[in-house]
Amino acid sequence: MVESVLECRQDGRWFSRHEDGSEVNIGKVLVWRPYDLLVLAWQIDGNFRYDSSLLTEVVVTFSGRAAAETLVTIEHRDIQKLAGGAKIVENMDEGWGMIMNLYKEVAHGMA
């Protein structure tokens, strides 16, 4: 994965782009409130396959701290729905780490 893309609006698409140019659906934007709250539908099953009928929520909150500092909190809700494959749970920290590093690069580039 080289990029995680969110279409910046409610019902916007969430997908990843990969080195070979392919795109893989991850889910969609459920709530879009810039500078405050982002709620995403995670629709990747326990075997890393997109499933449009699956819905777990990723809730991201942004809290202003000191000048030029924001606390970003991520909560992945209903993770028990990902039954059928332990791989996704085992690799979740690595995956979220990759996504957060991509986010940091974008955020720092905007400063």
C-alpha cells in the first residue's frame, strides 16, 4: 500500500492504492465533521477481503491541545464481527501504524 484515500464527504469512498496501481476498497465515510469527528465503515473481513455487507466502525476524534498540536484518537468498534480470519486482528497494529504514518506525512506537508 502506498496511499490510503478518503473522499472528503459523507458517503465518500475509502480505499487504498498499491504500488502496482491497483485500488482496493476498504469502506466508506459515515460521518464527516472536519476538525472534530470522522467515522468510517471498515468493510474488510477477517481474511482481508472487501465485504459490502460487513460493517465495523472506525471512529477518529481530533482534540486540540497546545498550539499546533492535535491529539488523534482511533477506536475500531465491533471488531468481533471480523470472525473468520485471525490474520486481520493479528496485523491490525501494523496496518493502523501504516495508515497513521501516511496521515502524518500528509498533515506535516500541509503545515
